[in-house]
Amino acid sequence: MIIRPLRKNEKYKRDILFAEAFNMKPDIEQSKKEELNLEGEVFYGAFKDDGETLMAQIAVIDYKSMYYGHVLTAAGIAGVSTLPEYRRSGCIREIFKYIFTSGSVKPYDASFLYPFSYRYYRKYGYERVLQHKTIKFPFSAIQFIPRNDSGVLYQSKDQLPELLALYNRFASRYNVCFYRENGKYFCDTPFKTGKYTYMWYNNGKPEAYATFTIEGRTLNVSELVWLDKNSLLGLLGFLRMYEGQADDIWFSTLDKNNPLDLMIDADRSCSYGMYDGVMGRFMDIKKGLALYPYPEESGTLTVEVTGDFITSNNGVYHIEYGGGRANVTYLNDETPDKSISTDIKISVCSLSRLLFGDVTPENIPYLPDTVVYHAEKVQKIFKSNDAVHFERF
């Protein structure tokens, strides 16, 4: 088996895999005339020993992700697919090993993906790191909020700098949320696509926005961004301008602690839901531990990490913290320190969930493959944190 990036003239090989794995119907003859031309994205393939017969592939997309106000490099994993005749032969595992351990691909701090199976990707250290909340309610539930006309439609790249600034200011409050540097995920052709982004302005500055489509009689909001209570109320007041054109509003991608349901006049006509979102994992576990927001007072913590297919990540990490900062030392088998006792033994999957803030302190002992030796010490350090994620890949 040979692992390598797909060449530009191998677009048709990728499309054949897409056809088999995702029930797509590409024009393969046309694909043979085209080249792979992907910005910030590379396809890595598992080939037979001839180096030409593509058996499986994974796309790696460059992103940046927020982590307690820090910006991490992040590998978005997509397009994971194998031809039926080569499935269950270890192709995907070998590609993952190449991407994350060969040294031929640039190192990443973290990685995220949307799974077809949560169980499957746990083999590679991924775990669900957030849940999305959904809320649907009639416009009558916000009739107490005054209407306003302070919304401005995003329809020109000239508006992008202030929209990006608003989004990234919002994103800095959440873990996992991607840091955006361009307009890739903002639609500036609303009349062509039916996807609208309205920014809500206060004293000449944008302080909130909603991205939505109208489906039947429902306003479907896929991105809701705001800076404070006043801006959220202001944006909701602007969305009331759609009363008559739509009957209901559906917010489909909220963080699970979103306060929106506390602000509406809820009754039986309102509906709520919760669903699992993106899976994630730390590639650089030492960095993930070092950037975590520790208590101001000084102390130590020792974490033993297990179960990572990236074997160099397994082992004991000794943390000395104080003033909100930490120094992390990796104690491998060659430099053991018998005087240091482990405070928590945890699998790489559960560790990522813990670090990204998806677990409350009292529930840490219930994480799979986790043994807490000093509960009071561990629960004093690790807290839950809000997380949200909008991009799809």
C-alpha cells in the first residue's frame, strides 16, 4: 500500500470514490479533463502497490479554531471514502497514520470532522466535543420585542471586514468555533442563493447578525451571532420584520447553553431539540494542556493519557500551574519520575471532550476509559465551557 497526495490530474479518481461512497453521479469523462484545484485542501490517497490504483482517500482542510481565546491550527477531515472492494483492509487507518505521524504533512494542534459514525472515528481518537440546541417558535413568542429597521443585508465584499470582525469577536468566546479570515462561509449573493445575512447595527456599528433561508413559512436561522443581550434583542426585533412572510423561526445551530429560550414567551407552540455536533481531538496534547485556563493559585496536576493510535501521545503529562498559566512536562518511558502520582488516567477521546469543555466537573468520573484518583483536585481545575461550530465540511 502506498500513501500519497492525489495529483492534480487525478480528480476523476476522487470523483469515482465520491460516486461510490456518497451516492453522487459525477461526469467521470468530464472529470478526466479537469484538475484538482482546491484552496487550502489536500486529498491523501491509499493506492495499491502500483501507486496508481486509488483505493481510499481523506481530504485535509486547513482551518483555525478557537480554544479559550487562543487560535489553534486545525485539520478539518472530510471526504473519507473507500471503494467497496477495498473496505475493511486498513486503508483509512494508514492514511490517518500518514497524515498525523509521517512528518510529511504539516503538524496541527487539533482536528475536527463530521462523522457518519461516532463509534468508528473513536478508533482514531475523535470524540463528540459539542452539542447543538435547536429552538423553533412562532413570531408571537417574541411579540413583546419592539420591531426595528436596523438590519443591513450583506451583499458586497466591501462589507466583509466588519462582518469578519463581528464574527471573530463572537467566536473568541467559544471553544471549537472556527476563526475566519475570509468570506468563504458568508454568502454575498443572497438573491441568487436565497441565503441571507443581515447585520444588526447599533450606533453605526454591527453588533449582531443572522444568516437564514426561508423554507415554506419558516425562517431557518443557521448562524446566530451577537455580542450582548441588547444586540440579541435588537436582532430579534429586526427579524420580526419577516412576520407575515413567515410564521415561525427555527434556530438550528445554537450552542447548548444558548440563552435564547430564556428570552422568549414560550408555550406549547415552541419546540426544542439537542443533537450531537462535530467530533474533535487534540493532535498536540501537550499544547492543549498548556493553554487550558488553570486557577490563579499554584498547584500541580498529573494526567495519564491512553488509547491514542498516535502512540507518541500516550503517556504521563505533569503540569505545574499558577497565575492562570501552566508548564507541561511529558514524562515518557525513558524519563519516568516515580515520585509523581497520577491524578487522572484518561483516554485520548475523553481527554479532548474534557479539554474543550463538554463535561461538567461532577461528571468527569463518568467519562469512558477514565479513572479519577484525586477527584477534588481534578474537579477544581476542569470546568465546562461553551462551544459552537457553524462550518460544514
